[in-house]
Amino acid sequence: MASSLRSFLRSGKNVFLVLGRRRFHGSGSAAVQQEKLFPLLHVTVRDALNQAMDEELERDERVFLMGEEVAQYDGAYKVSRGLWKKYGDKRIIDTPISEMGFAGIAVGAAMAGLRPICEFMTFNFSMQAIDQVINSAAKTYYMSAGQQPVPIVFRGPNGASAGVAAQHSQCFAAWYAHCPGLKVVSPWNSEDARGLLKSAIRDDNPVVFLENELMYGVSFEMTEESQSKDFTIPIGKAKVERQGSHVTLVSHSRYVGHCLDAAAVLAKEGIECEVINLRTIRPMDVESIEASVMKTNHLVTVEGGWPQFGVGAEICARVMEGDSRTNSPTHLKETPPCKSRAAGVWNKSGMFSTSKGWPFRAFPQKSWLSLAFHILSQSAPPFPLEPLELLTTH
Amino acid sequence: MKTMLSIISNALCRMTGRNVAARVVVARSFTDFTPQVTFDIKKCDLHRLEEGPPLRAELTREQGLQYYHTMQTVRRMELKADQLYKQKIIRGFCHLYDGQEACAAGIEAAINLSDHLITAYRAHGFTYTRGVSVKEILAELTGRKGGVAKGKGGSMHMYAPHFYGGNGIVGAQVPVGAGIALACSYQGNNQLCVTLYGDGAANQGQIFETFNMAALWKLPCIFICENNKYGMGTAVERAAASTDYYKRGDFIPGLRVDGMDVLCVREATRFAAEHCRAGKGPIVMELQTYRYHGHSMSDPGVSYRTREEIQEVRSKSDPISMLKERMLANNMASAEEFKEIDIAIRKEVEEAAQFATLDPEPPLDELCDHIFHNEPPLEVRGTNPWSKLKSVS
């Protein structure tokens, strides 16, 4: 609590303090870090996004932001705070509540030479406009045989929030990642948010940029390099957040944090997890996942989407089809198929419980630990799983 | 001079027994034709407008021949597409524009090539007026690599500079068109965007969302509803509670225009363009027109309307015939001139059809190209785990 307060005061601009949710992810505890190193820059994901947009608006006159409440309200989640005051009505445009209309307008503006950032208040509302994203934006470059590019970014919070019920909690990563012609990006921390948003805006293709509302207020250390105006993270490359040798945890967005927490707990038991932050859903960096699985032979995918036909399902399919099955130096190729199935994969969709209005709780430590143990010993868990887990794996 | 010629030609005729007179007549000089005529055109119905387009339109001989050439080319091209479709050389969707030529020709006559235009799927006419050759259009219909979109777009997805297709999803092009207009006003280049949709699309919700934003932000957008009286097979009275499409913009001023008269369309579009360029915001135009073919090639077009109706429009309001008769009646051109133009067009369309039939299809290794723009080449999964295809930007 004290360290939260200290960092809040230090950062100076973060108005939103989410008690109990603030985490500093680094290699040691925050308090120790602050004493040892000087000065560490802690930036919330919200501020990182804000800075990225500010810098890109300044850099290129063709960039503009449009969406509901982005201008005078400073953004529904305050992500675009201060931008309207700085850039005015021409470049920061408040739209009426007409997703299909303004998404189409943004696509048309992109076709005619501008570089719009189209904000959806949440991606749940993007379903109103999904035709414009897929049919007008994603497919046009292909159908015109390269004559008509559409350099647009669709961004907004995706997936779960706190107790907002089913209609406001869906994760759209799988839906958008299904479509060729579209890039789908899902940052986790501030560095991801900043670097990937800059890359998305500079990209000449339609990019769906999936943020997470619960991450907006979370603060992360950022290196000096990542503060530079030209700092970009390439779209299509995953990052290994934590090295390990026993099990690979693949995740994106908020759940990378969950994986790192679980890894910390498991490390005390001697299980070293390798945590991969996908960063980009499409085009997916399968090579990084395969390289990791070849090393660890065990894979768990963690995401906020529903299990059927989801991101985790795609990762499993690729790993099963791919080189790691046949080229692994250890015994993956020798294990009979049923073992790979049992050992393989588990999608965790904890947010489903929140959608139903049940109180949110983090994964119980017990289930993570036991799960990892049983995966590694290639047997089925002997105890019945808690009802939460049972219901979410359908 | 003229009588001398006719005396000589008559004498020659009697001598040779052949009708030499025909060729002699064609050698008349241009000064024999009326260079310019002012025609009365139908008055437009107005909505929220004090004044409308002028009631008289000037037509020069050159303009007349040019409009005739454009409309006749579109007509012959569409009829050739019909023929190729029935021979199964064209497959997939094919929505023909014959009957509506005056709309495309009239609109293009009133705007510049630097203005922008976007339309729905009945797009071949506009593709031509926006500068794509008949050859490239027909080759795109037959799906060959010489097509304007290299065979990858087909009938509904043809593009050209400042022409954004060709859009398959009914009504989706309307917000996109308003976005193009937003880009025009953002860049301050005094250009405008003509955004077309049909009577069927006019009931789409996204169009009303677009009207709202276009009026709010005063976008330089001309919304044009091509009302050909049928949305696929549903007559307008069965689809719309209000068939006054020019009034559906509510707070946006509107015009209802005779879409079978190229001069009417031109004058109305000029009026609308001035309105937009003066910064007054968007305007709605309804063009009352008619299509001879069914909705698409798979629709004979007679189950929801009578053959008599089609025949009546053809005989009384055909846009090409109307223009030709006007010009002949006012001695602006001769019948032979029109015939020559027809012959030249027929030849052009025939050659284009030959090319479209013989040109090879795009090579299979280009199947996955153009997924992303300005990207290094990437690998795309094929139909099975061992098949890897390449995609180049």
C-alpha cells in the first residue's frame, strides 16, 4: 500500500488508483527496486497509450482520432486526455453514437489518404461496425489487387472488465484474427502499449488494437529507450517475458500478468515456467511458441476468450501440426498421441465467471500448482476440479 | 454550293446506278451543324431548397457526341457482358447497368476527375466513366490478369484513381463515401465525393447515421439515390414507407431528378456540386431511372414486373435514343455520324471481349499477393499443413 502511494505521488499524473490491483512487474519487489535504482519511470498503460497517440499526431498531420467521447470528455476511459485541448476539433473528433456510420467514415478517410485512429468505446460495440472493419477495411487491398490500401487503426478496450456482465465482456481477439488482411495486436504492459500503438499507427494496413480496461490503471517501469519518440515494437513478434524450462505458458493482454504471478508461485516449488507474451495475435509468432515448446515439452495457453474456436485453440492446432511435434529433441515425438493430448493444453477463461455476475477471483493458487504438477507428470488431476474451472472448459 | 453538289451526286447516281449520294452527304463540313442548342429540361422537385437547378441546359455538339459515345459504350459493354455471361465465360455476380447510362454520363459531365466517386455493385458504368477502359473492365469480369483488379475483384470490386469501387455490401459504401468527403474537407482541396446507393439500400440504417454526421460536420458529399424502382425484386412501394428518397435526408436538402435525361442529371449534379463546394454541406439527389435487365444475370427480371413496362420505358424514355433524337431534330449531328460512332464502339467492345476471353487467368502463385501493403513477403498457409504459399505486397 505504501509503495503504491509513493509511486502514485511520483508519477504525478495518474488519477486513478485501483486499490489492490496495482502491480509493478519487474525482476524484484517494487520497494527494493526504488531504493536501488534511480530514477525509475513508472508509466501506466493509459499514459503510455496517450503519449503514443500524442507523438504520432504530432509527427504526421494525416493522423487523427475519432470516436465517442474522445474529445471533450477526454476519452471514456481518459485514454485521450488532453489531446483535444492540444489538437482541436479537426484532429480529435467526437462522434455521435453511430458505430457502423463512423467506422465506415474512418475507412473512407483512410482510403482517401488520411490515417485515422477509430476508437470503439469497447470492442463489444465494434460488432455494430464489424462489416466495415472486415469487408470495407480488411479485404479491400486484396480485392483491388494492391491499388487501394487502408491505413487505419481500430482501437479500444477488449475483453473483461470488472462486473460489467456478458454483453460488455467479450474478447474479440479470435473473431478479428480469423480474417486475412487484418493485423490484430494485443498489448499487455506499458511498453507494449506504447510501442505497438506507434507501430499500428505507422502501419499501412488495417490494425485492430485490443487494449484492456483493467490494465489502463496499472503502472509499469519503462526504460529510457522505450520513452523515445521513435520507439516501436514490431507487429508479429512475441516476447519471452520469463525464461523457463519446465512448462510454456502462452498468453496475451492482461493474462500475461496472471501467468507471471503463477510462475512466481510455481518457482518456489521448483517448477520453472517460460512465459510468452504474444503481443500480436495476427500474424501470430508461431516460431517463438514452437521454439519454447521444443525446449519444455509442455504448453498451457491462457486467455480471456472463450475456449471454443479461440486463440488458444489455434495455438494448439499449430503446435500439433507444426515442426515441434516432429523435431523436438526430447520425447515429444515418442509420446503416443493420447499422452500429448492429456499433457497438452488447457484454456483458462476465468472471465466467464465475471460475466455471469459471480464475484471475480484470481486463479486459486492450489489449482495452478496442482495443474502444473499433473501436466508435468502427464496424468489427469486426481481431485475434482472446482466448479469454476469445469464450467469454463466447454 | 449545296444544290451544286446534289445535282452532281444525282447525275453520278444515274450513271453508276449506285447510291453515291450517301458518301457525298457525309462530306458536309462541321459548319453545317448547329454548334450549340439550349434545351428545356424537366423541373426538379425540391426539398429544403429555395431554388433548384436551371430549367434550361446548354448542349454543344461536342458535348452531345461525347455523351452519346459514353452512353453507347456503356450500353454495348453491358450487352456484351450479358452475352459472355450466357456463354459462361463470365461467372459469379454480374449486375448490369443498361438503361441507367444517363446517370453515369451526366454525373461525370458535372464533376472533375479530381473529385471522388463511390458506388454500389452495379458499377461497370461508373468504372468506365471514371477512366477504366472497356478492355480492362471486361477482362476483370472474366477474371483474367489483364483486368483492372488483375482478376481478383470481379464485377463488384473495380477501382481507379479517385474511384473507390464497386462495393458488395448494400449500403456500406455510403459511410465510406462520407469518409472520403471528410478527407477532402480535412485536406482543404476543394474536392467533393459523389456517393451513390440504390432505392433498396436507401432503407439501410447506416445511411441515416451517415446523413447525421455529414450534416453535422458539413461534409462535401453528394448523396445520390439511383431509384430504378426495384430493390432486387421488391418494388419501392413494398419496401419503403416513404418513396420520396430525396426527402429521406430530412435535414439535408434534396432534389428529385429525371435520371433518364443526361442533361437533367448533369445540371442537377452541377447544382449539387456548387452547393457542396460553397461549404453548405451535403445534399441528396434522387435520380429516377430504370434498368432493363433484371437485378443480376441470374434474374430474368420479369417475375416482379411486366414485359410491357420494360418495353414502354425502352421506347419512350431510353436515354440514348432521347439524346440522339434531340441532336438530330436540332441538326446538331447527322444520323451517319451516329452510325459511325456505333460502329467504332462495336469494334472496341468486340476487341475487348476477344481480349477478355483469351487473356490468361492470374497465375496461381499470385493467389495470396496483396494481403498487406508495404510489408516484406510473408508465408501463408495453404489448404493443408504442408502447403505454404507466398504473399507479396
